[in-house]
Amino acid sequence: MYASQGAEHAWALLLSLTRGVPSTTDDNGRKVWPMPALELTGGTLGIIGLGGFGLEIVKRAVGYDMTILAIDPVRQDKPLEVTELNRPSRQNFHSLLKRSDAVMIACPKVPETYHLIGGKELAVMKNTAYLVNVTRGGIVDEQALIVALKSGQIAGAGLDVAEVEPVPPNSPLWEAPNLIITPHRAGSSQHRPQKTFEFFCDNLRRYLKGEKLENVVNKNLGF
């Protein structure tokens, strides 16, 4: 129910970063003509997690003619639009990070993904690359991200989630350069109430007919 709007928000953050929207707003106030922006077309997108949310990200990446790299622990069938799909391993993970011009996190927060993106991972990314997370806080090590942004290790990041929400006024995240923070609104949609109702009715119908339910959470896996 949240995949479509979540993917839209992830792309909104990425495009805002690559096209310099926040800095342009500041430049307008100072009456300064902004610098050129970065083009995504023909670049490489890394997606961590290829469930429903990840697939919605893929749909939108196709329009930019991007090479799509993905990592997922469960999915075995590689969508045609995805160039490369691998299982999680340090080698595969770092390979994706090294080659990607943008990395989008589309995985759940479970013990295995806590601080999945830390200092070592940020260090192998291109210094022209962008990181976007709209899933759950805690997947990205925020202190490591701040260091990477301040040092220019990566070009920028977009976060719709944080380890502590709302982000405290004294959080160093607010002062980090080239970082866009939005208030956990990726799941918002004017269609959400209707979608929720339709989803409930469909699963109720399936249950009464003895059919397989949609979007069942595996409590052992945590997603």
C-alpha cells in the first residue's frame, strides 16, 4: 500500500539533489545564478531490497534508461528491467555501492540491516554518488553519514526517516551539507484511506475463500 508513494518520494529526493533544487532556492534568495546539475540518464542505480517498494523504484528508473543493480535476500526471479540481482554478501554489497551513481534503500529494518550503511560502506561509494533512504531510520548510521557528507565522500543524501523522530532541534543532521530531510511523509497519499479499505476487503475475501493472503508478514524474518 505504501510502495508507489514511497517510490515517488524517493525519486523526489534524488531528483532534488541531482538537480540542485535546495541550493537553487537559496541562490534565488541571494540572486545568484546556480551551477549546472547532474543528469541521471544512462547512470547506474543501486537498490537495496527488491520487494514491492524496490520494484516501484525500478519502474521509475526505467524512464531514465539506467543500469539497475539490486540486492535482495529472498527474490530469485530477476525482473527484465534489472541488470543484475544478487544475494546479500559483503562482496556483492560493496560491488553495488562502488558502481552506483545513486543508491536507494528499499529494505526493512531488521537486526541484520541495522546500520547496514556505515562508514566502511560510505567509503566505497563514488564521491559523486547520492544516498536515499525513505524506509526506516537506523539502516543508515547517521554519524557516519554526517562525516561522509562533511568530507565530501559522497555528493549528498536524502532522508525521510531517522533513528529519532522527530529529528531533535540539536541534531547534527540539520547542519550536514547536501542533506535533504523530510518528516517521514513518504507513505502519505490522498488515496491511502481508499487503498487501505480495498486491501482489507480483498484479503477478507481471500480469507473467507481459503485463498492465500496478500502481504503476509513473516514474524521470523521481520518482514
